Amino acid sequence: MSDETHRALQTVWRSESAQIIGALARMTRDVALAEELAQDALVAALETWPRQGLPDKPAAWLMTTAKHRALDRLRHAKLSSEKLTQWGHELDAREAMIVPNFVGDLDETRAARDIGDDVLRLMFCACHPVLSLEARVALTLKMVAGLSTAEIARACLQSEATVAQRLVRAKRTLGEAGVPFELPAREQLADRLVAVLEVIYLIFNEGYTATRGEHWMRTDLCDEALRLARRLVTLAPQQSEVHGLEALLALQASRLAARVDAQGEPVLLLAQDRSRWDAPLIQRGLEALSQAEHLAASPDGMPRLGPYALQASIAACHARATRAEDTDWMRIATLYEALVARQPSPVVALNHAVAVSMARGPAAGLALVDPLMDEPALQQYHWLPSVRADLLAKLGRPIEAREEFERAAAMAGNEREKALLLRRAGEQGR
């Protein structure tokens, strides 16, 4: 397979797999079977496209192939010909929707209504309470975001073997439980909302800094996560954290254009050209944050913000600073303290240490980072030695800093990140 064909297949699979699986799940009422059929279509593309060339409408080709496999499977199940005909027509309709969505000439509102609902159904189905929270997150990242097992393992700070076993068990459990492919009733929404929010957040994070590959970011995932967050607001408009997540993603996404230079090399936050930040997205994020704060208000009038709204508040501090030196690092450190109390985790603790280092100096930050070096969940998390290296460099300890940058580079899977870390290591001298 040529590189061009391989890239095209990767692109269409990333952008359309959730819609294809969702359409198949609607017809078969079996999420695991739907994913299997979609994977069969992918394998068929790997076998066919190198010989016949890239089809004019790759997404439609995959949907058509998956549809034929679905109908074959249903025939083997000895369904009535009338039911087969009905399901075939419905899959044809879904195929017609996917084609223009891929080529970009479909009205956005119509696409969100007709295609987005299937993706949301798929997400809520995969986030059913019959599964553990960890299984819900892993399965949804696989089916909705199209992430590989390695990417999910990195996002969840787990081993690939653990994630692979979790995925197999989760699909089997959904099938045995006969979980319906539908959006939950409003009274059932809260049971699944925590996992759905986390999945959307992790999808965005994978797009913001890709686990693997030549590119630092995958903006398609960021766009999809932001779209899903907006759709979720229409389902749960009274939930503060839903607005908090939308605010966080919008504010983070506003920086995407400034996060790489003309050569695609990473540009870190403090060095970014803030004139390239997306002002309308910032405004949308601030409005969503205001709504989250309003809904979280307690009787004393003070908001009791959840984790996503707190992170959005941190992002808002950056968005409101017209220059890097204007950033209110003391407020950011205070917000991270609240986040650590609200949602304690090693990653949040590391981010808190960074904020403290900016507010109170690198020595104060290093005092918080050093205890994290023995944290089991962070042993393969390359940002830990990277942060420590940066603090050591600021403290005038270049030899130690170089060693930590090199250690971080060895852990990094993304080529752009690896190159950045090695460059930082080289700057420390010998």
C-alpha cells in the first residue's frame, strides 16, 4: 500500500469510524458486532484499495462494505426478508448522510442532528453503568475516538495488556447484558454523565498532544471532542460540569493555531504568539464558564465548581492575559490547590507543582515535584522528568537537567515531543 493510500485510509477511519459503528449499532442493536463489522470493512479496504486505487468517496465505500457485511450476518441469523429490506434501506440512508459529511458539503446543523446523535448514542451505550468506569472510558475511546490500545493506555496511565483485556471484557459484558442502543432517559443521565465527560476530555487531550506519530497535535480529535461537548450541553443544560467541560475545551482549542510554528514544531505556552489565539473561541469558552459558575452557585452565592469548571477557570487565566508575563500565576496555583482537593491525582499534583514554580519560584515547585518521582502511575509519564528537568535548569543545575530531559525524551512516543526534549537536553551543555 502506498503512503498516500495508507494516510487516506487512516484519515477517513479516524474521522468516520464512530459514525459507521454508530449506524451499524443502530441497525444490529449490538455494539460489539457493529465494531466487528466496521473493522471487517477496514480490513477489506486494506486489501482492496492498494489494487483498485483510492475510491472517490472513501467513507461511503467503508459504509457500503460494512452494510453488506451486516446484511450477510443478519441473513445468517435468519431474519425475515422484510426486516432485512427495512434494515438495508436504513443503512442506505445512513450511508447517504456519511458521504456529504466527509466531503464537507452537508449543513452543520443537519449533520449534528442526524449523524451526531448516533455518535452520542454510541458513547452513552459504551458508558453504560453495567461496566466499570475504567471499562467505559476505554471502550468509548476505542469506538468513538478510534484510538489504538496504545493510545488509550497512555491516556489512562495503564499498560497496553491491561487495556486490551478490559476492552474484550467490556464488549462481552455489553452483549450479554443486552444494552440498548439509545440515549438514556433524563433521569438516567447522571449515572453515565461522569464517564461521558471524561471520555470527551480524553479525546480532546489525545488531539491536543498526540501519543504517537509525526505531528504534535491531531486537530480532528480536538474538533470532534468540542462538537460532542456542545451536543452534550443540549442534553444536560442544567449540569454545571457539562458547561465547564465545554468551556475548558473551547479555551484550550483557542490556542491550537499558535501551538506549532511554520515547520510544525511545538511552541510552548509561554512562547506562543497570543495574537494567533482564536478570540471567538475564547469568548465562547468564557461564556460557558460563566454559565457553569452560575449553575454551581451555592446558597451563599459562591460557586462550588467541579473539576472541569476549575480547569476551565485556569485556562481562562491564560486566555485573559494578553502577554505571558501578565499571567496571574498566584490565582492559577490557588485554583490548582482547589482542583487537587476536588480531584486528587498524580497528574493534577504535577500541574499544581508547575503553577507553584511560576508563582513562587522553581525551588518551591521542585519541592513538590520530587515526591512524585516515586509515584507508580507516573513512571512512564514523560512530562514528569520533563518538568523536573525544566526546574533544575532554572535552578542552575544543567547536568541533572540534561539527564532528566534525555530520560523524558526516551519515554516520549510522539516524534515532535521527542525532538523538543532532546533539543532542550542539548541546550544544557556538557
